Amino acid sequence: MDEEISPKMQEYLEKVERELARYEHPLFDWQAYTAEPGIEVCVFLKYSGIHDDPYRFQITPRELEAQAFEWDFQRQLYNYLHDYLVEMFTRSPHIRE
């Protein structure tokens, strides 16, 4: 059963989808979903079998309404992609074996 999305949430979703469409990366795909109270972005590695867990982050209504949303979004996306790559380490001095 599909839940109905409020007009504001639909507006937020479309805003994030438009912003995501401006980016392309050879290793990652992404998709946006409504997730009260804002939008969730899921980042997926394009190649299966290496690291199949998506990376998820939330964008709040306050962030979506900010005048500098595009710049803030870019900073967030780059920071989260960095975090996602770091999470893929299978061995490092900070991982207990």
C-alpha cells in the first residue's frame, strides 16, 4: 500500500532529485526517498559484490529551505562519499582484528 506524500514532501523530493541529477560518478549511484521529516539519500556502489551496503544520509527541511542549498548539498554529498569510502576499509590500524 503506497502512502500519500504531502505536497511539501513531494517538493522536497523533487528538489533533491534535481540536485542529484547534476552529479555523475563512475563508482556511485544515488537515489532520494521521502523520510519524515525530510529526505533520505541512498548512495550505492555501482559494482555489486564489493560492498553492497548502501550509505544513507538525511536532509532536513531546514537544510532544504536554506538559500545556499545547492552549495550545502554539494558539501554534504562530498563529505558523505568520503565517509562511505572510509567505511569500506576491510583492514586499517583502527579496526580491531
